[in-house]
Amino acid sequence: MTKGTAYEIDVAAAVEAELVQGNLGLDPTLATVRHKPKYFSRDRKKNIIFDVSIEVCRKGVTTPYWVWVWECKNYGHKVPVDDAEEFHAKLEQVGSDRTKGTMITPIGFDTGTVEYAKSKGIGLWRYVAQGSLVSLMEDTRGVAESDVLNALTTAETTDFRFYGFFYGLTCDGQFTTDRDFLIQDEFRDALEP
């Protein structure tokens, strides 16, 4: 199994656990986490394979009305803007009005990737794994946007103020260290009638 595939499976398992525990604000009986899902592209006239998704269906219906697609990037370097551009193009091909896209990485994102993601409504997640050389601080008071931006764009974790294990950019451009807030923001479209 490749490093990328192992990371995708880990992300899928974590999302599944959050869904089952009710932490995503979705009814787990109406949502399904999938690894390597395929969605039809009208432009290509064939399927596009993504890394991970959550498909949300209405009761009694098997076709999802809303899909949260995760692009997993487990590189040895920061995620370049080209990857975000390609991801956005793929989301548009499978139905931009019924999809939500998020990129996740343990390393970080180029600053251009952060700016592009803000402009296109792509969520960015950075998870610094336990066992990191940085010390842990669970108190997130006083976290500045610049701290979160630095954590999203600095590959080496010893050089930034550390407030826990999670750093993210919501789809509407807000920096956060609060995973629950980010999840709620990502799912806002699915939860609104």
C-alpha cells in the first residue's frame, strides 16, 4: 500500500468515526463515507475518481443530493496551488452546486494555494499528528489569523505557535483551530433547507 493510499484510508476512517459519533451534524443513517468514489463528469463523458467523500441522501432515496469531497495530499512538501486548481476543476465537472470540496494534508499549503482556496470556497485542513516534536497547548485563546496562516503554510512545525493538532481554512475564508467550527461551516449548505 502506498503512503498516499494509507493516508486516504486514515482520513476516510476518521471521517466515518466523526459521522457515526454524530459530530458532523448529519444523520449517519442518511450519509455514507466512501474511499475512491467515482462521479460522472459531463465534460469528460466518464467518471472522475476522488480520494474520499461523504454522500448525503434524503430518506428513501439512494442518489446523493449533496457530496463532500476530500482531496488527500500526503506529500513530503507543501501542497502547490496547481493541485487546488485541478481539484476545483474536477469539482465543477461533477456538479459544483451539489459538491463541497476540502483539501487535507499533514504538511501544509503554499500561500498561493491558501489564497486560491479562499477565492473558490475550498476548505483547507491541516492536521499535525500526535508525536510531533512541538509541544501541545490546548488553550486556543489569543490565536491570531497569522498564527493559523503560518501553521497552514509552514511545513516544519517547530517554528510556529502551536495550539493543538488542527489548523484549517473554512470554505468562506475564515482561519480556525476549532475543528468542530470548521466542520459545521463545511456542512452549512447541506444542513440549510
